[in-house]
Amino acid sequence: MPARKSAKEWNAGQTGESRTPIRSSVIEQCTVERCGDVASSRRLPRGWVRTSVSESSEPAREWCSGWCSTVGIALAELRMQDAG
Ligand SMILES: [Zn+2]
């Protein structure tokens, strides 16, 4: 599968545009604004989590909750396997 498609799915999560997940019934799209955004230098709101998985092609990202960050880390680790 091309990586570009995955990248689009990330963006869809940010804009709230609904896109049918193919194999992720467990992962619900988070509707919180900026959840899953690439990490910036801003100060995170209370309860937000910043993740960074080394050796993954995924950049550091910010999440609105521990649950969202868990999903994000799992996805980043998948990218790591893709990279081989
Ligand atoms: Zn979230």
C-alpha cells in the first residue's frame, strides 16, 4: 500500500472529514481539534500527550488524551515495521 494514502488518513483525522477506516474498527476517529497534529513548540493543554517514536517515519505528534496517544504510538510503530 502506498504511504501517501496513510498520510491522507492522518489529515482526514485533523479536519474531521469522515473517511471509512478499512481495518480499524477499534480506532475511532477523534474529533478533538489538533489531536494527532505534528508536534509543535506550543504548550500542551492539560491532559494532552506528546509522543515521539524513534526510528519511525512518523514525526512527533500531539494527542488530546492517553488513549489517542496509545493509538498514535501503535500507528507509528507500524510505520517502523514498514521501514524495515
Ligand atoms: Zn484525541
